[in-house]
Amino acid sequence: MTTEPYRLSATQASAKIRTGDLTVEEYARSLLSHIEKRDPVVKAWEHINPEQVIARAKELDAIPPEKRGPLHGVAIAVKDVIYTKG
């Protein structure tokens, strides 16, 4: 049985993206789908822009492998207790 991408750890997702077994877009779509299903119950997200997420994932997929960093395409969430500009 294949693990859904949203269930992967950062290390696992990074490895699969690096080897080409998973695209950043596939990973992002899996995360967004899971968020859409679960957030009405857990209410963890104040703001999320799926169109922006997918657009950025496509941009990241277009970057040549030799120019990618170690956490290329790995998703993070910023907690609302952290001050961010804009």
C-alpha cells in the first residue's frame, strides 16, 4: 500500500522529491486535499490560498535538480503566534 504524500515526514517527502518519485505539485495537492477534509473539524488554518500553493509548487518543480536545496518543496506552516510582515 502506498503512503499518501500528506502522511510523509519532511525527511521522507524531501527524499521522494529529490529522487523524482514525488513532484512538489503532487505533494502540495495531497496536503491541500487533506487540509480541506480535516480543517472544518480541527480549525487549524487561519488563511490558506490553494491557487498560490499550486502555482508555487509548479515553479519549484521547474527548478533543475542541481539547483535545489535540501528541503526543496517541503511544506511548512507558520503559527499565528509568530510575527510576520505583510
